[in-house]
Amino acid sequence: MGDGDRRGHAGWARHGRRQAVAAVIAAVLAVSACGSAVPAAPLPSRPSPAPAASQPAVSPRDSTPAAASGQREVPDTSAGLLAGKIIGIDPGHNGGNFTDPAAISHQIWNGAGWEPCDTTGTATDGGYTEARFNFNVARYLRADLRRNGARVVMTRATDDGVGPCVDQRSEIINDAHADVAVDIHADGGPASGRGFTILEPVADGPNDKVIAASARFGSDVQQALLAGTTMPESTYVGVDGIMQRDDLAGLNLTSVAKVLVECGNMRNAADARLLVTAGYQQSVARALEQAIIRVLG
């Protein structure tokens, strides 16, 4: 299949999902105006190309994040540095991805090539999953942002579902017209390597208008992580903890300023000792909030 056919097929698949994604966004923002549906329970410490499926691999419990729970928090939107702003948060992967390899392995078009719908993510040697880390940080960040008056859109509402696919995650945030967005991850690099890495988009058409803003945001995130956490810049990839990537749907398809943050290397023993703690997860959330305030201020 030629590139033109692939893009046409991918465009058809995205069009087929547009109404579903729009409904999700409308529900999320409606709830965000008066409270949250993301559970507020205490936090616990390239295969061969194939046509993209017309439906994303999303668990029913995740298909409508705004209705995932009746438990709601009432935000203080009367004041705050982020009052009136919409922030997108994408906690990478999902805890249930391990249970449905067929659903997450089908190929989607990421704007430049084929990649899997999603993956399981990595884990520490002790078995603490990246999906769990990502979701914990996202919930801490969400709470911090809401205290500052922001409305928050998250791409998943639990850590026991499957998906959604990485292209649909971009659609959710794009369709919410977020002012800025962050994809939260942790890396599975060489055991000898330490540190955080900030991945920034490369211009490919859909994201052309947000490249400069994303680079500014990436610089703000870098400074905030250095000032607010004990994690060093990456010693094994990128330059000064920053690198550009042109092979990820989350960055290729974004229409809002966005970076992807690898918050540390789960395969490194020193990094892993930090990544599994609530204290480090909270410090990452605070640093990301400060970077968001700076880039929007």
C-alpha cells in the first residue's frame, strides 16, 4: 500500500471515530465545569504494517472517561493562575493492556508511518508498571491544576482498562482545544542510563503550527524538573535531556502545544527507587504544573 493510500485509509478511520471522540470531549468538559469523574481514591505507593482498524481498542469502562465514576471533586475555578485554561494530560499506556495484546497490537497511522495502537509500557525490575506510574503522576497533576483553576482533559480515567489507541489520545486532546498538553511516561532504557528525557515534535503537517510553542514548553519542563525534582537529565539519550521525535502519534498528530516526558528510566536501579515513590511522583506533578503556568503565563 502506497503512502497516499495509507493516509487515505487512516483519514477514513479517524473520520469514523470523530463523532465518538467529540461525545467524549463534550462529556469530559461538561463534568470539568462542576467536578471530576476521575476516581479520587488514594494513590498506590513495530510489527509489520497492516491496515488500521476502524475502531480504537478501548475498554468499555474507558470509552467515556467522564462517566467512569460518580465520585466528583468540586474545582475552585473562582481564582487561580490557570483560570479559564484547558490542559490535556495523557497518561501513557493502561494497566489492562497486558490482558488484550490483540487489541493493542493492531497498527494505526501516526502521521508518518505505522505503529501499534498502544503497548504495555515498561516496568521496574521489581514489577512496578510504567502505566501505574503514569496514571499516578497524571492524577496528582490534575489535582494541582484544578486547584489553580484549570479545566483538565485526561485521555483515560482508570488504570485497569485497555487503550485508547495513541492516535485517538491525540484526537481527544485536540478536540478539547487544550491550551497545552503533556504525555506522561517513564522510559525502559539501558540499565546503565539515568535521567528524564523530554520528547518534542518535529514538523510534519498537522503539528506545524505548534512546533515553536512545544519547544518553549519543553524548555520550561526541563527547567522545572531540574529545579523541582532530584532526577537528572538523561545520560543516555538526547541532548541536555531534550530530543526531537518524528515517529510518535502523540507528537505527530497534535494540534496543540505538547511534549512527551520520560520522567526517568525504570530499568535503572537509582531511577526506579525514585519512580515508585509517591514523593517523587508528586514532585514531578508540581514541576509540570509550574512549567504549564510558565508557558501559559
